Amino acid sequence: MQPIDRRQFLRSAAVFAGAGLLSGCGGSGRSGSGLSAEAGKLSILEWGGYEAHGTPAQTRGLLAGADYTRRFGADGITYTYIVNDDQAVSAATRTAFDIMHPCHQNLADFVGRGICQPWDTSLLPSFRNLDPVLVRRGQAQGPDDSAPQQYMIPWDWGFASLLYRTDHVRPADATGWELAWNPRYRGRIALSSSSTDNMEMAALRLGYPRPDVMTPAQIAAAQASLVQQKPLTRFYWSSEYSELEPAFRAGDVWIAYSWQDVYTAMARAGLQVAFMQPAQGRIMWLCGFVLGRKTQEYLHAHAYVESFINHQACVQMTNLYDYGTADATIRPDEITDPRLARVLDIGNPRALASPSIHLQDWQRDRIAYEQAWANVEAVVV
């Protein structure tokens, strides 16, 4: 079973029992007096592989969403697919969706463009189980808000770092992001094709503590650093699963920018591998659910998201895809692969509060980042 390729395309009962009492609550998109007043037709902007259990589109074994589809059926759910983060913003700007599943670095775009509205977390029984660090990351202040509101319900997350072969890479060399610049491993390195990934990696290697908020001078230095690194790279991968994993498994690549799911996949394949904890810190991505501003399915949208963030759904998603979820009540013994539990630091209530974790954030100077990476790509080596 192939996991989700995010970059490429790649208990709700409490809500229902109380629905009759909720006629005075809700956001601007809701009218009527509860679930029965809504059509139950959800239009969702989603990554491939995250479709609700019970829908024809869900073919990969994900159980999240089962509570919703068992009660309401799957016929009322339609999906439009996210290809990449920028395309998600563009699609949500053109089309009014009920629920969208962007990543944290784009939350400011969704809020700033008036695409979404805050959630009523009292309608989400499992919200109390979510990691408070991630919950805060899902808060933002809209133009009409007097205080930050919960615009994103965090759900899936993961780490980015350097995966490396411990039988080929010297331990003394594998201490930080500078490993990707070590000429000893020329031709054995594979990096991401993403401008964001590479600019962040170069920023951390150069000692810049806020890789998504670089000055023009820092952006130029990161570009120069990536030009210096380019001759050492065997290829830049767009897909972990069809490009990076086969090359790493075959031994063509010993060092790679990747997520923790590639580490566990390669370990299960019998390779001697490690997923680095760089001295400069790991990069982290976080995605979650946002509520469409114009939705007429306010209560159905909350019931749908509850069916994803409940404990059982979160445990199964982590075991299926090797990604983290926002549920802070998951225990290490609920994770089938002990290596995954360790690398995600499952069970540590302060794991995601560490200053050594750099959560991908909104890039105010995104055009400058993109242009810098385009300049690196244009260099012939």
C-alpha cells in the first residue's frame, strides 16, 4: 500500500445528540435548526489518500471518517484534490468549499483572503485531546476578530530531516544539516525539489533561526549555499515513493532530505539507517482542517472533522501512514512500529514544544524564496 504523497498528489455521537440544542450557535454560513436543516452535502478540498472511510475514493485503508459515513452515508461527500500548497490556496479562492485541508504555512493566506471562518470547538468532543502546542498554531486573528480564533483544527504532521545510511556515513559527519554539503558523499545525496524545503535547510545550515523569515541578504546567502551544494546532489526528488525510496533502497543514495515515513520504510526494508536530529534542529510540517466561510453545512462539517480527530482514527492514521497526528493522548504502545513511536516522540507531552523544532511558517517574501531557488535550478554543473 503506497502512502500519501503530499507534495506530488498526490465520537461524533455527542455532536448529534446535542444538535437540537445548537440552533443558536454556529458561524455565518449556517441557517436552520440543526443537522436536519442541512442538506448533508459536503464539498471538501483534500489531499489524495485522506478521503473518509466508506467513500468510494478511499482505497488505501484509512479509517478516519467512518463515524460520519456510517451515520450519514458517503453519497453526499465530494472531493477536489490538492496538488501542492500554493494550488490549494488558489483552488480555495476560486471555489467555495465546506472543508479544506491546507498546511500551516498557508493558514495566513486562507484567513487573510476571507476563505474560512473559525470553528466552534465545543462541537468537537475530541478537541480537548489535541496537543495544545498544535492547537495554538491553528489560531489566527481575522480582520473582524477581537482576539485570535481557532481557524484550523490541527490533524497531521511530520518531521523533515536528513535520512542516512549508517553503514556508509561516518558518525562524526552526521551531526547537522551540513552533511548534505560534505564532498565525501558527492553523488550519494538526494534532496527535495521544493524551494521551501531547500531554502529552509540552507538557512538552518547557515545558522538562521527563522528559516521562513529571512532578510534579503540571508536569502541571497542561502541561494549561494545551495549553488555550492548542487554538484554533490545526485537528483532532486519530487516523489518520495516513486523516486527517492527506490534509489535509496538500491543503494544509489546514502543521504536524503526526507520525512520520518521514509526512515521507517527503509528500516523495515532491512537497511541500516538513521533519521538525523540535526544540531540546528529539525523542520516540521503541520496540516489541518479549515471551515469554509460560506458553508451551509456548518454542523455536518463539525461532525465530519470530529470523525477524523477522535482517538481511534488518529491512532490508525499514524499506524497506516507513519505520520503524526494532533491527538496528544496516543500512547507509545498503540503504535505498531516502536521506531516510529520514538522518532515522533509519542507520549512525551512536551515533544512539540522543543525550540529545536522549526515549524514551517508563512513566507512573507515567498516570491524572493522562489526566485532564489529558480536561480539555483538554472545553474549548470
